[in-house]
Amino acid sequence: MFFGSCDSPHSWLVSFISYKSKSKTFWKIPVGKVKTFFWNQLCSNVGWALLHLDCVIIDIYIAVFLSNRGAFSVVRRCVKKSTGQEYAAKIINTKKLSARDHQKLEREARICRLLKHPNIVRLHDSIAEEGFHYLVFDLVTGGELFEDIVAREFYSEADASHCINQILESVSHIHQHDIVHRDLKPENLLLASKMKGAAVKLADFGLAIEVQGDQQAWFGFAGTPGYLSPEVLRKDPYGKPVDIWACGVILYILLVGYPPFWDEDQHKLYQQIKAGAYDFPSPEWDTVTAEAKNLINQMLTINPAKRITADQALKHPWVCQRSTVASMMHRQETVECLRKFNARRKLKFIDPVCKPVFLYVFLSSYDQLSILHIVSLLSQGSTESCNTTEEEDMKGRKGTLSTPHVFCMSFYSRKQEIIKITEQLIEAINNGDFEAYTRICDPGLTSFEPEALGNLVEGMDFHKFYFENLLSKNSKPVHTTILNPHVHLIGEDAACIAYIRLTQYMDSQGRARSSQSEETRVWHRRDAKWLNIHFHCSGAPAAPLQ
């Protein structure tokens, strides 16, 4: 087996370890010749070649805790000599593992060997050496499913249905083999490749257990807080239904971008889960079909005996008839909210001492607005406590949790705030109230509108003329309706709203008339107050009064 570490910017220190003699030889070679050296030095007694890149952080795919006693595992690329095929090797440091930890490792390998399914990361080999154990899996290069979703140009309810279908296929397979995963969560849902339509693969069976059919027993407290089922929290006997509960939580997030259960106090979070206290709040759930909500309700049934099974869920109309049942409408708000949810999930792995180094590498994959949000969270300190737990009674433990639900509810409330302030501005126009208009608009307001004959107008004087000479003298009733408002939040203090403005009025002959225009307004918040800084109107004037 080969190991390489970067001891200077221009060379690598490469060592060869023989499986048979455990002897070690070192070579110092130029960086540019590492690949050639790597292939040329492969010999007959090496079945796998592992490229260990200590200096290249991007080559480290996953770093997870094997137990809460400090043993850890790292996943790196490896190549099978006989075929040249690339795989992923999970390297477990076994030097300080307890007997119980060794049993867990053996259990994980035994379980993974049983599972062969296109939606499950497959184990190809298990190699034990002195001080280390290597589990060789499929190399999945597509990253996390949730990260892929936020990078898509289009994402709909039907896409969420396709995702949960693949997840349920993997869960159905492991349940048929009497395996319970116990740690279904976004971090363990990967994509086979970066190609469009790549398969979703379930990973990490470190907490998985073997059961006897539909046996219910107490297998210990294990899982991740937000995805734990009521029966686990109550310390009741449990079995396969715990995985379905987690699928319900995942499906909820897939549809709106935040989880069904949350609270800053972990004890209260657990109380919510045990009570099944979730809902489908407006407005984000208004556009989700009743069939999708029905499936979530069946997955998040408190009584595990009445909870839907994986096979039953696969036959649900919203899953198996998605082309006719699931909505095809693009869910931009879900994508934006999920982006924030993903950013917060990543923070839970960061040690405060490592933040400066981590920040440089991590932020390169995020856009500017997400970076600003992440930097803000880092400066405050992450309080998220969503790490996988096994055999640890966290009932009664009080710690603050990150609240993506709260953040996203704020996200939706800010959108409603923009719509409301826009309506207030239009009301000021209809009433001919220039004073109210100036309180809502920035003094340097820029605008494109038909009255300006296609010219960019800056300042309030242009608008003041209409207020003083026409609007204020008009006594005829005017009614305005905003249709199809679409709000795009630009960071914390800026937003853009586009809408159709339908205006009803009475003409000089006393006849009812209507006019329509397409408008866009840009808003900026200063000192906790929203101000309109730009206005664009296309088509006819919004009202004959202007």
C-alpha cells in the first residue's frame, strides 16, 4: 500500500508498505511525477493502492467519528490494481478501539457485505492490518443529494418524489435483509456521480443493526437528534419503522427546505417529536399537493405499528404515479431555504480552533450571499447539536440547536413584508399622499416608467409633479390589486419584487375601467426600515392618474 504526504511545495514523501512483511520504504519524488511513480511501483503483492493526500483537503471526502471515545475514520480514494477501477477506502484507526468498538466495526462490515443494491453504497472489500482496518466501497463522486438540489436550475415536487422513491428503494432492500439503518439523514444520502440523473445512494451503516423480522426490541439510543423517532426517545422497543420516520423528516425537508421538528432547547425538541407536533404552515405548504402531505403524515405516524412501511410507501400514488400526481411547479423558495439549511448543517463539524483554515477551503463552493451568512454564523459560533449519537441518553440534556425552521420562517415572513410594504406604497399613490410616498421611497429613487418616455429618472421631483398636479386633485375611487408577486431576497437587507399591477378606476364618463402594467421594485433596508430604491414599469401606465 502506498502513502504519500507533502513535505514541501515541490515534492512528495511516498512510502510503500508490504502486506506480507510490513516493511516500509521511502521515496522522495517531484510532485509532477507522483502519478507515474504511483502506477509504476504497483507490484503483485498489492491488491489495493491508496493515495493518501494529507496536504490536499479536497481529496478527503468524509471525516466522521466512529465512536464518542475519539477513534475516527477517514475516506480516501483508492485504486484496484487488477482493474484500475477507483473506489473509496474507509480507513479506521483500530489501535485504541475497545472490544465493543471492534464488534461495531465487524458488525458494519458484516451488514455491508449483505447489501447489493443500486441505491446503496456497496462494500467491495474488507482488509484488516495491524492498527488499521480498510473498508473498500463504491467511489461516489456526486456529493450530497441536498447539495446537488440547490445547484439545480429547476426543482419541483416531482423531483422530490423521485428522490424519496430512491431512498425508499434502499430502505426497502435493507429491511428485506432484516437490517435497520438507524441514521438516515441528509449527510448519508449521496449521488453516484455528477451526471444529471445520477442514482441516490444510501451510505454509512456504522449504526446499523440486525433484527429478526419485525422484531421490536431495545437496541440502544442511537441516531441524530432531529431524525430520531418517538419510540427511540421514549426508550420503547423499536425496529424497522424508525427508518420510515426518518424518511418522513427527510421528505418534509425535500419539499420546503426546513425540518418538521425544531427548538433551541433539545429537551423541547424531543418533546415535539414524541408528540408528533408538526404542521404544514402557510404559505410555503399551500403549493404542496395533498398527496405529498398524506405520505408525510403516514411516515410521521407516532405509533410505529400503524406507520407506513417502505414497500407500502413505494406504492403510494405520489411516489409511483408522480407524473400525474406530483406538482411540476418550480420550488425556488424551497431551494433557497435548503441552501441555508445545508450551510448550517456543515458548521456542526467545525472545531473553533480550525475555523480560519476551514473557512478558506469550505467557502469556495458557496456563492457570495451564502458566504456572508456562513461567516456571520461562524462569528457567532455554531450551536447546532445534530451529530450522530449512539448509546447516549440525551433526554434532559439542554443545549441550543441551530434552527433552520426559524431561519426559513423568517425567510418567508420577510417576503410577506416586502409584499406588504409594496402595497402600502401603491396605496399612497392611489391616495395622492406624497408625504407617505416619500417616507417609503429613497430620496435618490431611480425609475424607468412610461411617463418618462423610456428615460431613467432619478430623485423625487419627477414624481412630485404628478402628486401635486393630478393625484392630489383626483377624487374618483381607485382600486389596485397586486397579482402574482414574486419576491427575491438579496441577502438580509435587500429584495426585489416583480408583479402585475391591476388598477380599477372610473373614467370621466363615469364608466368602470381597468389598466394593467408589469412592475418591478428594488428595496433596501436601512436602520430597520425598507426603502424603495428603484422602480421599473413596462407597458401602459399603472393608472391613468399618473
